[in-house]
Amino acid sequence: MITVSAISYLNTIPFVYGLENHPIRRDIALQFNTPAESARRLMDGSADIGIIPVAKIPFVENNLILPDWCIGAESRVASVLLCSGTPLQDIKKIVLDSESETSVLLVKILASKYWKISPEFVKEDLSQMPIDPTGSFLLIGDKALKLSSNFKYVYDLALEWVEYTSLPFVFACWTANKKLDRDFVSGFCDALAYGVLNIEKAAESYPNGFERGYIIKYLNENVSYNLNGNKKAGLNEFWRLAMAEHMSKVRWFY
């Protein structure tokens, strides 16, 4: 059995649906984690494949990125947000969601290079603390979708990245920590494709506390799943800006 670490966020439900409704299901042990936990499991070997934040891929020994599919955005992503009670230029401190290093690095890049602000950054487990709408928070995943309406100012980090670089952004990729059988990889990617092609069925199967119509709209309009050439260019630009010294550690299946 191949152990697979999926992320327990709304944006991954097409992938989960595909993996659970494809013949590949009998060959995998599926577990659910936060993005940070998924990366840790891949790094310590307790998972064989995981959908992990792209900032963590260079630190996975023997990393191999699976082809074709990712969690990305070509405009507004709606689930990776800087939410604040004050306008951008007046922000003095940003509390960072500790669940994804990629989003943390992204907001720091945008602050320094695009917004030209120098706030204090404080990392917290936001699932364990109150979210004060007068403060400034990096919110990701379902927290961003549920809580952003409480804030006066909301900045979508994917859109800000697109406006800064003219490239899409990739938040997470399916990554393995060992060479896998080519037929297995093909079947695994077919399962992911099946899920992306059946978003409406996935929305019915995993409501996640959201209204079905909202889920379908979000998955179709905000998340972009195909790992195409433009996304790879955006990913390479992120790695260049955030961690150029580690880029050479990243490998691909193809």
C-alpha cells in the first residue's frame, strides 16, 4: 500500500473524490492532514505521496513532483488572504497562519517587494486563538473562506501575486519521496483528473460546512488545478524570490 497524505481543506475535495472513486483506491492508504502536517509526513517518511506546500518541496529528500495537477490560482483564489482592520500601508503587525509555509513566504515577498511595507510578522496556530477583526491576519484554507467577511480590508494573495509578476501562483503540488512504479503514477494522476472532472459530485460528497452552490463556484472559479507551463513558470519565480538557494533540490517525474 502507498500511503497518501491529502489536505483537509475545501480546495482539495476534487482530488479526494477522485482518489476515493477510482480503482487506485485499493492501492493506497489515504490520510488527511493540514498542509504543514502533510509536508512533515513526507519528510519523515510516514507518507509516500502528499499534496504539500511548494515551499516545503525542496526539503523532502528524493522529492519527485507528480505531473499534471496542483493547487493553484490564475486570479483570485479566495482562500489565501491578508485580512486586516486597517489599510495595507498602515499595517504594523501581521499574524501568520502556521499551517502553510508557502503562504507565509508569499505574504513576506509581497510585503517587501510589491507593497513596500515592513510589518512585524508573528506566527501563530490560528485554530487555537481568537481572530480579532481589528488586527491583521494571514488566513488560509477554510478559515479564510469563513472569516474574511469580518474584516474591513481583504487582500487576495494570489491576485496580488498575479498583478506583481503577471504569472499564476502554485500553492501545493503532489509530491513523492521515492521513485514509484510508472503505472501507479499514471493511475494516480488519472484518479486526480477524474476528481477535477467531477467537481459537482465532489461538492455533494464533501460539503465541509459550505453550501453546495458556493463550493462549486469556488472550485470552478477560484482554484486552478492544471499544472501547466505558466504555472511552472510562476512556481519557479516564487522559488527564485523566496528560496533561490534551494531550487536545485527540486525534481520532476518528467
